[in-house]
Amino acid sequence: RKRDEIQRAEVALRDQRERVAALRRELPLDQPVEDHRFLELRDGQPHPVPLSQLVSGTDRPLILMHFMFGKAQTDPCPMCTMWADGYDGVVPHLRQNVEFAVLAAAEIEAFEAYGRRRGWRNLRLLSAGESTLKRDLGVETDDGAQHPGVSVFTRPAGDSLRHVYSQSADLGEDGFRGMDLLSPVWNDLDLTPNGRGGWFPSNQYDS
């Protein structure tokens, strides 16, 4: 009986996820977005990259992950690191349909060095540089505090760059639950009798 109850609840959860996804697809486009300029490391040197260049075509939206590193966030965020570790594996699949990049407030040299230590091979790493995009989207405060989040941009045919959707990990009063579906770790733990408990990711484990 309990397993039947769980299956009914899981079907309802699936249907609710699909309803939310459909609502996202129906969102009206925001006002045109300023073409913010980021920094990317090429041949060991930082080069400017306009946001518009990250959206490579009208049918290829950009998913931009906001990584908590830089300014007031002096050390890379463990949760963002866990997400990025997973994204590095799935990005080749994502790029069949969309563009994907990771944006931090940190200097691009420091961010690239951290990515090399993590063994990231597929992620496109960017520094926000002097851009105000993070503050504009609410993932950075005036004092430089960083917040995790994900944003989607598109460029309709014959139109300008548009912001479509953003989601922060801070959802309601329960803290870091707004982006759970973007990492399998939480979902795997939720399958077990102990659940996720009070566990939180770390940038390094003893075993």
C-alpha cells in the first residue's frame, strides 16, 4: 500500500514538474537586455566576451550558471562546485540544443585555475569583470555578496537579446532548495531511508 501511495505521489510530482516547465515556456520575454561584457581566458590572457556572442543563434538559448566565487565570496562555494562538477559531464549533451556557461565574480585567472584543479574539461568559464549583470539579476548584492542561481537568455529572430528566466537556489524560507533538480546528488539522497539529512557538500573530502 505504501509503495502504491508513493507511486501515485511520484506521478503527481512528475505532472507538477511538467506543468511548471510549461509555464516557463509561456513566459513573456523581458525587455531587451544590455549586452554585458564578460572576460574569458584565451591563450593565457583575458579577452572580452559580449553576452550576445554567448547566444549563438535564434534557436539556441543560453543557460548561464551563476557561480559563487569572487568579491565577498573569497572561496569557491562548495554547492556551486558540486553543481559544476556535474555540469562538466552533461554539457556535451546540453550543447546539442543550447549554449551553457558558468559566470563568477572572481578574476578569470583564479576561476580558470580552480576549474583546472577540479578537472573541468567542458565548462565555459567566464568572469563578470565590470559587468553589473549579477547585481541586475539579484545574485550579487551591493557589498559583493554572491548568491547561486541560473538564468536563461534568448535572441529571437530579428530581435534583440532577451532575458527569459532566472531561478535562485534560495526559494522561500527553506534555504537552498530552489535548484535541487539541477543536481542529481540531492535527488539520489532523497531515494534513501536517511534522506539528505543535514549533509552539505564540501570542496574536498577525506575519503
